[in-house]
Amino acid sequence: MSTQEEYDFYAEKREGFEMLYMGKFVLIKGRALIGVYDHQDDVHREAALRYGAAGCLIRLVGEEKGRDK
């Protein structure tokens, strides 16, 4: 489960992430970008290996753009 800290970090960095990582998956833990992945399966596998059931945030960069229309 993600924490508010991870959501806030993503919101703060969103514009930069969109410039650098549009269409990729980001893995965030606390206030740190852990990794950037091309495929959803890869990011979920890495999150499970690193954190198990502990909270982290996985986001598809740019998915908000489609919702904003």
C-alpha cells in the first residue's frame, strides 16, 4: 500500500517525470525514485522482490494526461 508521502513525491516530480519517462512505469518508495521500467510486469516483479507486502508506489507516467481531457 502506498503512503501519502509517495503520492506527494510523485505529484512534486510529475512534470519532470513526464519529460523524461513518459509512457514508462516508475517505482517510488518514500521520497525516492527507485527505478524506471518499460513493462508493467517488470516493475511489479521488482517491487515484490524489494518490498514484499510493504508499501511503495507504481505509476505509469503520463496516465493522468488521458484523464485530464
